[in-house]
Amino acid sequence: MVKAVTERKQIVFTGHSSAGPIAVLMTVWFLENWENFIKSDPSTSRMPPICVTFGSPLVGDFIINHALRRESWSHYFIHFVMRYDIVPRVLLAPLSSLEPELKTILDFLNPKCTIHFQEPTREASALYVTVMSNASSVASHAACHLMGNTNKLSDTLLSFIELSPYRPFGTYVFCTGDRELVVVKNPDAVLQILFYSSQLSSEVEGPEIALRSVKDHFNYQSELQNLETKGVAHFDNLEGLPLSSNVGAAGLGLVLNNLGLSTRARLCLCAAGELEKQKRRNQDKINKKKTDIEKGLLALEGYKTRCEAGRVSYYDALKLSKDTDDFNANVRRLELAGIFDEIMEMLKRYELPDEFEGHREWINIGTRYRRIVEPLDIANYYRHLKNEDTGPYMKRGRPKRYRYTQRWLEYALKISAGSSGESCFWARIEDLCLRTINMGLFEDVKEEILSLEKQVEKWVQNRELGDDIFFEDSTFVKWWKKLPQLHRSVSCISKFINN
């Protein structure tokens, strides 16, 4: 593999049936190590890998889908699915419900199995009914969310029904069986097609379709021969799909008919497209607030500079809040909190595109915001003695707007969680101040103090913390000078404080 990368060849991971998940996981592993390959020889360009599966079972849950889209990796995965193939749908049902028939079907599907089988019509029918009834529950629940249905009764029923957590991701290519390929990238739409495209037109079809759902698993080679002669339909504009299933339909309407998609199915696809479009509109709305964010950050950076000119850290200045400048800074802090809280709520409800958290511009904005504003939040927290009612800031008081923006940076830099905690410096100092009021307890927190001092040295050298923390009257220096003399004399940050 390393040799192929060095020679600038594109690596393709592929697999049919149960080999599909192996190909997927290998691709994810390769992508996670992609930067290491680049770093080994940055002067040469590398072709990204691609994963192609045929009749693969679903691999991950919604979180996997979200993570791959956040990293902009989902387009590297292409999954071919026959219209009736049961295997890509099988994990939409809990495994416990499949055990009676699954072993027979798996033996039948295994080309290396030495046992001679007749067509497993009975087992295929039982498996088909079980999978599709469970897939119906999963698709219906997903459709309720797509259409904004917040029926509490539906949510209550979920506590009694076991829904499969597996969800599709990547690009799906559905083979209609009529020399037509349908390409779908929207994962919500893919889930609906997986269910609706294999529905029965009538109960009479039951045994025939059930057996075909097993046999279709072997038909990928014959179906995909001479790909260049097949028609390809891209379902990119989902909200514009025709809803009528007239027999004489043409164009996209004919393709939808060939997939067996009912009017209800098409409404679900339109809802999936509209949801994705709404997420884009939400991002446009948030992007328009960059100007307000920039104005607020510049105002607070100016406040910090004015405080430093008076040899006072802006943390201590806001904590004391003696003049109008401090009051105005607090107003700016609250205005910015409102903007970022709105963003965090949208992220929590998945109302922004999955890629949003990976945008370099927003990572930089979030990091800048966190580093300049969180110390002021901490100052306000301890100024009002919220720690006495709520508890330490780090355990009870830290807003998710800072936890999220810290996580964005750590994901982008591929560093361990918590590594970029410089904006929480003052919270840790306040906590240590309270815990070391009696210096006889120094030994209990000595290791924690040593660890913090090493981090402070790194943060100051990297300009992630300002020199204002070392002003003589700062909360930090006053506390640090009360530490035992022996400790201070060998401390790695004594050079900063003494200077």
C-alpha cells in the first residue's frame, strides 16, 4: 500500500456482501492515516482513495455518517445496491429478530458452503417480512423527523420498540433492473429508498419478491456489465422530484416508477431534500453574523489592550468591574454569547450542514472567540460567586459554546481531547486558589500544579496565553507567590514571573 501511494497510484478498496464493511473500514483507516502519507513526502501530490461496495450491509450509525460528512470524506464511498437485494437492508432489523432464518440464508449465499440447498423460499419469505417490517419502523420514524413531526406519542412508542441504529452514508447507486442507475448522495433519502424501493405491489408477489431479494445479491456482475450503455439519473434536486406516479411518466418520473417509489416515498425524498436545503439556508444566516462577531471581538481585544496598558489583566478588570469600560466589555461578551449559543443550538439539533464544524474559517473564528471571551465568562462566574451555588466552572458552569469550539480545533489538529484548554486557564487558577487556601494541603495538589505550570509554559511560548497573566497584581501571580518557596524556586514558569 505504501508503495502504491509513493508511486501516486489511486488505491481502491472494494468488496461484495460481507467484504463491503471490511472495505469501508479499511478506507476509513487509510483516510485517518492519509496525512501521515502526505507528510512522508509533501513534495508530491497524492490521489485520494475510493471505496466501492456491492450489496454491502450497512456499517455505521448516524454518528459515523455525521463524522464522515464533517471530515468531507463521505464522497469517497460508493455503494451499489440492487433494487431488491436484502443484504444492504438486513441490518435495519435487530439481529435478534433475524436469527431463525439468517443462518440458512447466509449458508445459501456463501459460495464456499458445501451443503446442497434447495431454494430457501420459506426462509427467504420470513426474512423478507421481518426485515421490511423493521425497515418500515426505521423509515417512518426518520420520515417524521424529516417532515418536522414532533408527535410525543411517537417518541413514547420508541421506548417500547427496538429500532436499528444502522444508517447509510456515502453515495448510493441503485440498480433498477431496467438498465437504469440512480445516484443518491443524501443519506436521509437513501434510507427511504432502501425501504420503499423493495416494497410489494401486491401480496401475490410476496414469495417471488422474497426469493428475488436473496437471488439479487448474486446479480451485480451481470447487472453492471457494460456500464457505459446504462442510463444514469442523479437525484441531486430532491425537492423538485415529480410526485405523481402516472404509468406514462417520462424522465425522472419514469426512473422513480422503475424504482417502485410511491407518492408517499417521493414526499419523503422531497422532505429530505428540503431539510438539506434548510440546513444550507441556516448556514447562510449564520455566515451573515460574521461581521457582528468580528466587531465584538475587535472591541474586546481593544479592551484587553487598554487593561494591559494599565498593568491589569483584563480578567481581573472585568472581575472587579469598576468603570464603564468594564461594563461595555461585559455587554459585548453577552452579545457574542447570544450569537454563539444560537449556533450551538443549531448544531445540537443538527440544523446545520455536517461539514460546518470542519470549515477552517469557522474553526479559526471559534478559536479566536474562545480565547478572548471565555476568560471574561470565567471572571463573571466567580465575580458573582456562582461556584458557591453551582460548583466549579469546569465541572458545572462551562457553556457548550466553548466546549464545542475547543472540540472543533482539536479535531482539526488531530490532537487529544482537552489538549487545547488554554482558555480555561483562569478557571483552573480559581479552583486551585480555593483548594490551597490552607497551604498545608499543597502536597495534595502538587502534581496538578506542576502539570498546569508545564501547560502554561507551552501556552505562553505559543502565544496562546498573553503576558498579562504575569502582572504583579494578577489573581494568578498573587496565588502563585503563596506557594512554598522550594516549589517556586524550581518552577518552569518562575522565569516569566521574575521578569
